[in-house]
Amino acid sequence: MVQDSDAFAADLLRGHTDTIVLGVLRRGESYGFEIYKTIRDATGGAHEIKEATLYAAYRRLEKDGLVESFWGDETQGGRRKYYRITDAGRAVYQRNVAAWTATRDIIDSLLDPRGSGRAPERH
Amino acid sequence: MVQDSDAFAADLLRGHTDTIVLGVLRRGESYGFEIYKTIRDATGGAHEIKEATLYAAYRRLEKDGLVESFWGDETQGGRRKYYRITDAGRAVYQRNVAAWTATRDIIDSLLDPRGSGRAPERH
DNA sequence: GTCGAGTACTGTATCTGATCAAGTACTCGA
DNA sequence: TCGAGTACTTGATCAGATACAGTACTCGAC
């Protein structure tokens, strides 16, 4: 959809979800819902990455060996599945950040967003 | 796919295609293949937005009234379909650039790409 | 004079990540 | 005990991107 952009259009983050999750886990292990809240808070409460999207990403990342999971030993109460980034995950993360940086600069140059507080083409 | 990122992973630009096309047309009317070449050149030859993707975007944008098209009067040779951004298109473009800027900063803050040549968190 | 590369546009089928919608299950404070 | 919040899961569906294929014209090379 082209039109709406209340705060964010639907899937502007698409394709970056895995990298974002790796970016959160790079700082330390965490569990599913906490990662979700971290991202939600980072987006200023506009939490446009939905739970289902993230849980799908966790599975994808684990299948690819980029994160590993284990159940926390919450003796009482709600179970939590923790995730930890692997070495392979860190390597992919580095590459994906580079890809993001390049992509970001390309879009910036094509959109030329004046007044965005950032000067394009300065180096 | 998480893994590969030779130059760009598959659809990192996803969701931004329409905005990018509007960004090109904002500078002046153009025809389909020329827009394609403009974007391809901007990406340093790594043309990750495919022709079919763009032609699909043109149709979408026209359907939504954000661009209008007309056939060029190439008296000799290949027909060219020209596109011109409409007022509605400019309005949407402005909003989408704002959405892009916000999205970009969120991803930047989550990825914290040090050494990207850009200092996060400065305001 | 035709052959291939490049230009230029189109259509259809398929893939994949994101989302919707719903459900399960536990905790804790009112 | 009831509702809100925490925490995870699954299945169906959507839409944009891509693969693949095709049509048609131009122009330089051979």
C-alpha cells in the first residue's frame, strides 16, 4: 500500500527484522517477549513489528544457526525461551549492518530528504 | 533469507519502491525504462530493483492516482510510456519521506552501526 | 541483409516475510 | 475471581518482489 503512513507504513522494516533481532541480541541474551518490548519501546510505542512476526523471525534465525535458544529455569510461573546470538549470527549481523548502511545511503540519495537533519553526499 | 548479502540482500528496499519511484519522478517526468536505469545506476550497477518490480509499481502508483502516464510521440521507433507525478503523488511522497526518515533512524538506533560514518544519537 | 545486443513494455506464476486472528497458559493485583 | 499483562504458538492470508517468459522495435557489426 502506498497511501497511509500514520506513523509508519506497514512493512517498511521488512527484510530488516532478522538483523534488528540480531542487533538486540548482540548486546546480551534475552527472551522472546523482552526482545519484542525492546523493539516496541525503541519505536516509541508504535510497535510496528508484531509479536507473530518476531516469533517467526526467532524460528528462522535458529533454523539458520544464527541464534540458539534454551528455556529459562523459572521455577515459579511463566516459562521464558531465551535466545543467544551465535558466532555465525555475529558474522551475519556484521554483514547485514553493512548491507543496511549501503541500502540506507542509496535510498537517502534517491529520496534526497532535505530537512531531515542529515546532509547527504558529504564525504 | 538471512544469509547472503553479496551487495544487497534480496528485498531490503521492499516497501520503499513506490517512494523511490516518486522520488525519481519528483525531479521531472520520465519513462519506465529510464526510471529503471536511474535507479540501477544509483545502486552502483547492482540493480536490485528488477524491471518487473518497477513496472508493477508504476501500475500501482497510477491506480492510486499518484502518477499519470502518457505515451510519448516517438514517431520512429520504440514506444515509451512516460510518467508524471501528480499533486497527490507529491503529497504522498512528502509523507513517505518522513516515514522513511523515522524508520531509518529507528533501525539505526537498534543496529547502532558504529563506523558507518554516521554518529547515532546526536541531537 | 541479417544477427545480436540493447531498448522498452507486459503478463503470469510463485516465493516469502509480515500480519491477522486466535488460542494456550501462567501471574498478580484489585 | 476477574481482568490485565506476560509469554509463547499456530494456521491462514495478504501483498510486494521476483522469476520467467514473451512481444516488438532499433541499430551497429559482420
